[in-house]
Amino acid sequence: MQRLANKIAIITGAADGIGKATAIRFAAEGAVVILWDLNKEKGEATAAEITTAGREALFMKVNTAIYAEVEAATKQVVARYGKVEILINNAGITRDATIKKMTPECWQQVIDVNLTGVFNCAKCAAEAMIENGWGRIVNASSVVALYGNFGQTNYVAAKAGLIGMTKTLAKELGRKGITVNAVAPGFIATEMVKKMPPEVLKTMEDKVPVKRLGRPEEVAALYAFLAGEEAAYINGATLSIDGGITI
């Protein structure tokens, strides 16, 4: 059974990493996948990979931190497909530094993409979903939002803010047939993470009770579950996918 058959799904940060795995999983589940990212080369390559497999995918270069771009892109999706049913707010960046060394610019860049960008996408998608009377919004938070992390004041603040935003949107939109949930990944073996020194990776693995890093495909599977009918009564939740590191 294809859990997301013919659903119109927007996935942000979909060019690579968890976003790419999500786009591929959603397409396999039957969804029409719209990939939003700033990396045109990788985004188009991911879309081509999906279409080559016989599924429908569209890449759009969108800066989610800019409301006008998000609004215009959402209108294009609605004009082409008639609706927006699923939004996976996966896009995110890091600009790590201790508070002593963190510049106002680094603070603002992370807040703009990781928090304001989610607001921009959720607002525009929600308006389309309300018209349709059905929707799923899933926001990518992080385990660091639950316990903090050295050198990530900006990132942790944004990801913790997403949990509060998720709860509020769930209360506002639930009556409209739209559920809003958050996912809090732990250490995930994206291509970027796998390029770290082996000793750093080993240290990360040792911190996790299951003694390994998570796979992007595992996060994608959780996104797919929350986007489907089986998760219709899950609303306002933050689900950790971290191998037990927050225990």
C-alpha cells in the first residue's frame, strides 16, 4: 500500500541529506514531490533521480527565509497541482560558535532559516491546506532543543522555538483538519556528518544507547508516517528519533 498516494508534498531542504531521503521515500509512497532548496544542481539531480524511477517530482529554487519567495512558490504549486497537502519543514543551517564568539550575523542567519523560514512555509502552506480541509505539517526540530548543546545558542534557540511553534499551530489548525508535529533527530549519518574524523564519529556513536548513528532513511520513514492517515490522531507532538540519547 502506498501511504501517500497522489498527495501533493512540499519538502524543504530536499537537495541532499535527510531532505533527499525524504523526497525519495515520499515518492516511493506515491506522493507528488516538490523539492525546495537553494542548491539548484543537487536539487535538480534529486528530482531527476525520482522521475527516472517513474515518480513525479519538481525542483524549485526557494529561499525559505524570504517570505515573498515562499508565498510565490506556494502559489505556483497550487496553480499547477490544485492544492498543497503535506509540508515537511526540513531545511536548516548551522553557524556554530560559543556565545563569546558568535556574531549577530551568525545568530540572525540561523534564526532566519531555521525558525522564520518554518513560519513562512507553514503560514503559506496552511492557507492552502485550510482551503482543502486537510493537511500535514511536520517540522524538523532536534534533540539539542531538549537538552541544549555547547556552542549552538542560535541553533538550539531556533529548534526549541520550533517545538513551541508546533504546539501552537497544532491548536490553531487541528480543527481545520490539519495536524502539526515535530521530529527531533539525534546524530544522523548524513554525508556531511560522515566526513567527520573517525574518532569524532566513534565518540558520537558511543553516546548513543544503540551504539550507532541514525540513517537519513529512518528519519524519512518517520516523516512519512506522520504525513499519512495512520497518524491522524497525533497532533502537537515532538517525536525523538535519536537511538535513545535523550534517555
